[in-house]
Amino acid sequence: MSLNWESTYAIALELRRQYPEINIEEVSLQQIYQWTIQLSEFEDDLSLVNDDILYAIYQDWFEENIHGK
């Protein structure tokens, strides 16, 4: 499965899986960016990212931590 910047929910699930002990409330958008581009499945132009995309990943991850146990 290939991930791109439009795959915010799938990215959030993968980050949640890879970083299960992370307190999402302490994660910065810069950390989300770095972790996302390091995902082996991530295949998109790095210049296309913006804060709205990173925040969407953050929101999806946050919601999964609350509701997706």
C-alpha cells in the first residue's frame, strides 16, 4: 500500500502503530512530518505538504487514540 499526503487517516494509523507509547498531545507537526516521510510506504512529493495536512494527520491520530482502542 502506498501512502501520500491525501492518506491522512492511513498515515495516522501507521504512526499510531509505530509509536504506540507516544503521547499525541506532546507531538509537534514537525515530528509528524519527519515520521511520515520516514514511513517505508510513503511515496509523495515532500514539497506538497502544508500545516493543514499535518494537522489532519494529527487529528486522525488523536481521534483514533480516543475512539479506536
